[in-house]
Amino acid sequence: MTEDQLGIIREPERGDRRQEWGTVEETGQRLDRADAEAVVEALTVDYAGSFNLFYLLRKHYWTAEGAEFGDVAAFLEDAYKRVRDINDDLAVRIVELGGIPPNTPPTIQEYAEVHLEAEGLYDLRRSLAGDLDGYATLVAGMREHVDVAADVGDSGTTERLRDHLTTLEDDAHVLEQFLEDDALARPEEVDRP
């Protein structure tokens, strides 16, 4: 554990550590340990990215406002729940492969390719555009990780990631449709003839 984590991370006072973070133990998945390590590393990036996307979507659900508030907020609520389910499933798969999902904020941020939005409240259009960027980043990485899993013969992970990609791509398409709608823009931002 690094010095900067000591203020927010606690070490259990009692009990034995069963596994060190960053290691992959043998499991019944019938994967070579090096192959399992490669898949766990890839899934860790997807897990961290989906963790951040969940927080982005939830923040924007809380703060959505404007002409299409109801439709946008309803979508964001459903979307953050779907991303949370994906995140949980990735964590379960990491454990099934003998790894440990990251669980501290510093470690999650170290692996996340999806970046959080700065503190503060931003207009809905800008926030949704950032969400769409987050989806694009997560989808691109996850597509690469399908190949990582397929290359080592991990059909269980390959199938899971493909299912998650379908969900993420469908939600990204809905965001694109919201962003095409002029109603998300403030009146002063809409070009007038």
C-alpha cells in the first residue's frame, strides 16, 4: 500500500491475507496461469472503466434538467444500473479466473481509461457528450479484450464481453439520439435562421 492511500484505506487488524493484490491464483477454469493473468489484466481495465462510467451516468441522472429532463433522467437511471451490473459481472469473472478486482479509489483510477468529470455541475449536453466519450472508450477497450480472451481460449469471458458490448453500444446509440436533439441545447446555443 502506498503512503497516499493510508488516509483512505484501512488494513484489517486481524486475520490472514488469503491472496495478495495483483496476483492470480490457480482455479478450475482450465486456463494456463499466464493466460489467466492476461485476461484478468484486461478485465481489470474494463472493470475500472465501467466503474467510472457508472459514476458519470449516476451523477448526470441526479443533475439532469431541461426540456427533456424526464426522458433523459429515465434513460440515465436505467443506463447506470446496466453499467453497474456489467461492473459486478466483470468483478465476478476476475475472481473466477483467480484474480482480485481493484477496490480502492486510487487503484481503480490507475486502471480506468474512462475518466471522471471534474467536480461541479455542467450543462446537460456537455455532460452527455462526456458520457458518450466514456462509452466509446470502454467499448473500444472491451473489443480488444474480447480478442485477448478468445486468443487464450477463454470462451466464458469472450461471451460475457460480447454481451456487455451489445448493451453498451445500444445505450451509446440512445445517447447519440439525445445529443442530436436541439432540445438539449440552451436557447442561446441554438442557431436561429
